[in-house]
Amino acid sequence: MIGFNKSHDWTPEFKRFTLAHELGHLSIPSHLEVLHKESRLVSNPGYYSDKEIEQEANIFAINFLAPANPFKDKLNKLSISYSALEELRTYYKISREATAIRMMKLTNNDCSFIVSNTNNEILYDQRSDFFFDNHWHNSIRGNQVNEQSQAYSYSCTNGCVTSQSRLKNWYPSVRDDYAIKEQTFDLGYQNRIGTFITVDPN
Ligand SMILES: [Zn+2]
């Protein structure tokens, strides 16, 4: 049985993702073992978790809702941008956050997706493989958003804002600094803000 906590303000996209996530727990044999032992599994809303079992259920969910190959085909025809995000999330009926994470996992571009809140705290970042290989850096989770980044003063009524910035504003100890494009937008829940950064190769 799958239950929803009604006190959360679930969007249809969030519900779909959560149902797929719970279906993952019910489909992965090692999760069923945990389920039998603990009689219930509680999943908190959000797409990021340190727990392996939650990560696995999220991987199941995203592969179920937005299979990698067709997603990649569509993504290859688009740039890493807010408009691409909107196009993909409308098509796949998943949230902005889940779509953005999917984009980072499947793109060949040099980019990162950073989630912060209106207190300017960085909650996590999801880097593309190319970014990971070329700009090695420790986790920026828990860092404060740099004042030079537009996410710093972003208010959730702004829509999508685009500007230029520097890589070191987000990743202070990278060896080489680069010009980056920033796109900041509202993620639609809990005052969460998403920022795409794309590194300009020139
Ligand atoms: Zn779960």
C-alpha cells in the first residue's frame, strides 16, 4: 500500500514522481526486505537524499517516467536552458527539479544545476559528467550563495533571469576560472531556487 501525507502541498508532477518512487521500493527486491523488516518506509518529499535506498528508488522513478534514450534524443536538440527545461518537463509531466537533474545526468555539456533557497543556502548541486571531469571540486552543499550571483537576490516572483557570472562565484576553489551563463528560476515549492550554470568554452 502506498500512502500520501495530505499535509504536503503536492503538485500533480510531484505525486507522479512519488508514486513511481514508491513503486521502485516495491519492485526492488532488497527494498522489499527492508520493508518487511521495518513494516513501512517513509519517503520525504524532495529529489535528493543521502540514503542509498532512497537514491535507488529515485533512479527507478526517473527511468520509469522519463526513459534515458528518448530523453537524451530530445535534449541533444536543445541547449541547457530554462526554455529547454520547460519543454522537457511539460512533455514528461515531471517537476522542474526532476527534469533539471535528468538534464544534467544526460547532457554532454559543461554545466551544473544548483538548488538554493531564499535564505541563500545551497542545498545541493548536480553537475554534468563533463563538468565533473573538468572542474574537480568538493561539494558546495551548505555553502552560502555568492553575492555576485543573481540567485543571491532572486525572488520567487521573478520568473527566469539570465546573466553572466564567473565559475568561481559558485565553485570557489576551482583551479581555472571561466565565464559562465547563469539562469535562475523558481522551482515551485518551499522557496527553492534553481540555477543552471553553463561554462562558456571561450
Ligand atoms: Zn523512498
